[in-house]
Amino acid sequence: MTNHENGENPKSPVLANIRSAKGNFAPFLQKIHYTVSMADGLKNADLGIEAVFERLEVKQDIMEQMEKCAPK
């Protein structure tokens, strides 16, 4: 996995806002990672966020998949 500091999406407006803010956000940025695998993304996660369109059966399916991948 890569993160913003390693060059993934370096032109991200979110990253630009964080860099221009006062304070040291490098430790925070180093903890943001992206993956296309739900299992890889959730295996050690403290937080998982479901953000799909508002259709109950789709949300329920995603949540069931997340529960299988996330730590207890």
C-alpha cells in the first residue's frame, strides 16, 4: 500500500489543505492508505466507513462484507 507522502495522489486538494494548515500533520498523513481490496483495507483497521448510495440492500451487503473482513 502507498500513502500520500509516498506520492499517491500528490495533487489531492485534501492533502494541500492539510499541508497548508498550521501544525505537523505528517504522522497523520502516514497513516492514510488506499487499497482496492476490502479485506486488505479492513484487516487491521480501527475504523471502516461505508459510503455507498442510499439503497438499503446495497448497504446491508457492504456491511456484511465489511464484518467478514474487519477485526472483531
